[in-house]
Amino acid sequence: QVQLVESGGGLVQAGGSLRLSCAASGSIFSINAMAWYRQAPGKQRELVASITRGDSTMYADSVKGRFTISRDNAKSTVYLQMNSLKPEDTAVYYCNAANLLWGEGTLVTVSS
């Protein structure tokens, strides 16, 4: 079974950038939907962005134009480039595969 490990979180000032990575222990080539979710304190987990095997992408309205999801099937890795970060982007970010598998999450904190 594929396992997912996120990395790249940290503390950044508002307006800054971070790049999250999600490394899979097995091949993700056959997995159609890969996604990033986030969960802020006291809030429900929400979908941030998703990408299909054909590189079709979808973004939450709150991150459109600021975040970019991409995947490298050869490296079994999915990325989330986050620019122009806002304090409201503060959350634990989770990688998801095929709407079934989850990583442990990586914390992103954006200071004002």
C-alpha cells in the first residue's frame, strides 16, 4: 500500500512562499486523483487543490492565483507551491491519494 509523507511546512511571514512536497512510498502513476487538503485550528478539513493523472487541476477559490499543484510521477511526488501567503492559510496541510490515503500532515504557519 502506498504511504504518503509530507514535508516543507514551516513558519513564514505574510506575503512569503513555501513549497510543500508529498512523497509516496510507491508509484503514483496509476493513481488518478492526488490532492492537498488543509485543516486550520477549530475548523473542518478542506480541499485546497487537486490534480489528475492528466494534469487537470482544481483549486479552492481562496487559493486560486496563489497556489499551484503539480505532480512528478517519475519521482512519485506531488507538490504545492504556495505564494503570497496569508495568515488565514495557517493550517496543517495533508496530502491525499485517490480520496483514500492520507499523510500525517505538515504544519504551515503564516505570521502577520
